[in-house]
Amino acid sequence: MFPGDVLAFLGPNGAGKTTSIKMMAGLIEPDAGWVKIVGEDPHRNPAALQNLGAVLEGNRNVYWPLTPEENLEYFGVLKARKSGINLLEKFGLMHKRRTPVQNLSRGMQQKVAFAVALIHQPQLLLLDEPTLGLDVEATEDVKVLVREIAASGCAILLTTHQLAIAEELARRIIIIQQGEILAEASTQELIQKFSQTAYTIEMEEILDPIRIVELEKIGINIQEEKIVQINNPDLIYQVFNILNPLPIQSVNKGQVDLTEIFLQIIREGKNRNV
């Protein structure tokens, strides 16, 4: 990763994302391979972790009974009071600086978590589900924060199951399953690659359960029981055979989103391991 990069690190539950993050954070040692933060191995040189910040799911990187100001003083080891005040102002938290974190809204709690993660001005920021449980307005606030942090030169590793967020924020995507990298590319390259082969068939009527099962068996995504998404062009005539003689409203070749790409890559990975 380079300064200012936003890399989405994606995979289903159990793929190895959390284990990888724990290795990066120096919490567990890798069985093989290595981890480097700004060129240093945190397992050999713990000082490398000074270049790392993290916003963990559920705001686990802050102390809820403490106020935002107290959290920043604590994690700044009382040496970064000025930086802490600047962060409170930056995130619009000055009026809540003496309110216990547990009494703040979910969105403000997340802002405190970001401020704590940034108190030491890390060069790499780990974001674990940063928008989970947030309302629309708070989610937009977090997206603005992520863009601003990246623009300041901090590299960001983002893990999330909200793939629309990953598609919007990440410059690059890595998809893993069972510890194996299945795909690694820029977000736009990945979307363009799969969009060249994507077809959407809209039926005039809702599909019957038997046809839905047959289509899903060959890896076809069904939406609203009448929209058939084909990401593999080799399957298009097989799909037509399953749909025959039902009336078709339209057939379009268009761009897929990251959710559809993710599902196809994960299904292909499962089939390869069967």
C-alpha cells in the first residue's frame, strides 16, 4: 500500500480477515510470510506499531466511561493534548468533549474512535466495519472522514461486509477466502472486467421456485424473483433453456456492482475447492 491508498480487504465470514488484521497489529504471529508497516516488521520491532492506528468494530478502541477528551489524553499518553483538541474540533466534538462516550450518539462515538486512532498521526489506519450500525447521515460523515484521512496521506485498510461502501471508498480491492487471495485489482479494473460479461434478463412474470433453484445451482443471481443476473456469458444459453418458454421483458448487457462481483468470485472459489 502507498500513502493515501484505500484498500478494501473483503471476504466472507471465516475467510481470514480478522486473523490478518491481528497479525498486522502485532497481536498474533504469522505461521508463514511476514508483515511490514512502513518497512518494519512489528513482530521484530514493536516500535513499528506506532505507525498504525485502528478503528475497531463496535468502537472497541475507546473507553466508553471516559469522555472524548479523556480518551484522547489517555491514548495520547498526556503528550498530545493540543493534537487532541485539534481532533475534537476537526470532528465537531468540542461541545461533547466532557460527555462520557457511552452517552453519545452512535455517530459521535464513531468520530471519537477515529480521533483516538489518529492521535499519534499513523501512516496506516485499519478500519474494521466503520459504518456498521450507523444511520444514513452518520454513514455519510464517516465516508467524508475516510476520504479526508486518505487525502492527508494516510494509507487505509478497510474491512467491511457493506460492499457498496467498499466500492465507493476503495481504490483497490482484495477478496480472500480461507486465507487465499482470490482477486486483487483496482476497483475500476475489477468492475470493468466483470461488466464486459454481465447480462441482466428481466422477466414479465415472477419466476417459479423450481426455476429459481435451477438457476441458483449454476451460480445465477436472482433479484426480486424476476430479474436474472448473469455474470458468466458461457451460461447465457443454459439460462435461456431454463427460462423457456416464459415471456422475457428485456435482456441488457450492463455494469455489475461489487456485490455481484464478490458473490461470483466467492462461488467460483468454493467450486474450485470442492
